[in-house]
Amino acid sequence: MDMSTWSRPQMAARVAADIPEGWYVNLGIGIPTMVADHVPLEREVVFHSENGVLGIGPAPPKEMVDPWLINAGKQHVTLRKGGAFVHHADSFAMIRGGHLDLCVLGAFEVAQNGDIANWATSENDTAPAVGGAMDLAAGAKRVWVLMEHTTKEGRSKLVRRCSYPLTALGCVRRVYTNLAVLDVTPEGFAVVDVAPGVSREELAARTEAPLRFA
């Protein structure tokens, strides 16, 4: 692409900036795990991982890696002051009990009505099938999606209707991509912000679903 788009760290930082103080947040596998790297230590956001970690901090430098401390995506993480480990069943009780303020998920497709499709599509994926995403999509108070705007082949991931098997129906409230930030509304995708150098025409051309601009 010739236009100026957000890098993955910039996308993660954009999400991090929008998370209010004091929220309990689950970060899905993939780009969403980078969000923890961009929350200042003086701001209290409690990151949760399905394998039973509360209080995840930024990724560790190589010389500080603890081989026993990983997230659900099998990535090495750090633990912030006051962090805790809990049983796997308790971790999912937090999810299913509606105790998470937000879940940030990756996706293959998001439909204009908020449907999400993010099942793993091959045996080479890190997590088998749907992982904990179905529980998170149903149990978290809010679901945001962080993903590339298009596939490597240039096909839009923001669609009128998902073509992949659905993870959950109508749960997504906001989508962050390398091109834009979009809210899911009863009228479809509403553009909140656009990456520098991306015009309305370019954004619309790379989005299958119709867009509303403020």
C-alpha cells in the first residue's frame, strides 16, 4: 500500500489509549497481546489470560524471560505488582460470570451487525479451533476487535455478512485496524478515526461493508 497506515504496535497503542482506568481486560491471541505493552505502569488496567493469570504486564526482554510465565497464546509475559495466578476453572468463571469489562479479540471477519468469525482455520494455528474466544465473546461486557483491515490477498475483513463459521453473534462494539477505528452501530460501521494518509475513498474501497462517516 502506498498510503500511510498504522503499524501493529501503533494499532495496539491506539487500543491501549482507549481503555479506561481500572478495567479488567482479556487480550486474545495475536495482535491483541501487544496491547499490554502500551499501557503506562502508572495506569491500572488489569490484564487477564484464560490460562489463569491476572495482572499481565508488558512482554519481557530476552534476558528477563521467565519460562514458566506465559499467556494463553504461549507467549512469555511479565506480571505487574499485585498480579495473581488462579486455577483454570476460576479463570473461566471470571469470563462466564461477566466479570471482564472488555475482551480484545483478533478476527478473520467482522460483519456490519457485530458478528465475529475467528475460529482457527488450520492445524498450524497456535490455538486449536475456537479456544476461549466463544466464552469471551459471550461473557465479557464489551468486545473490541483488533486486526488487519484486509487479508494478505487484499480481501476486506469488514463484511456485510461473515462467510466463515461464526464465533458469536452481534457482540462486537468496536473494530481497530491498520486503516481505521470503527464503531458497530445499528446502521452498520461508523468511522471514528482514520490512519494518517488514508482517504475516505481509499478506506471505502478496501471495505466490503458500507461505511458511515461523521
